[in-house]
Amino acid sequence: MTEQNNNPLHGVTLEQILNALVEHYEWPGLAERIDIRCFKSDPSIKSSLTFLRKTPWAREKVERLYVKLMRTKRPV
């Protein structure tokens, strides 16, 4: 249980992560940070979620960027 409390992704869905990133960076900024086509060519939440759920390396990059964003937003 303690391990999950320290996990910044605990209780956060992939859709919530993607929405937060798009809200903060917008699609062009997200595509600049993570070079994948679903963020560059006619991006949408639905198509990006489909791709990220099937592609572990891309999902990992998205999750890392989200954790980094949350660390910069939260006061220590």
C-alpha cells in the first residue's frame, strides 16, 4: 500500500494524463516533446489513447512527461 501512495500515477487514468498534457502543452507542444505521429497528424484524444494503450514505449514517455509536469506544478 505504501508503494502505491508514493506512485504519482496511482489513481490517474491514461485519459486524465493525456488531457492534462494537452491542456498544458497543446498538441503542437506535446508533439515537440514526444515525437509520435498520433500527436502530429490530426491529433485527437481518442486516437492517441488507442495508440498509447497498444504501445508501451510511447505510453511510458507520456507518463514520464506527466510526472515531470506534476512535479513542476506542485509546491514542495
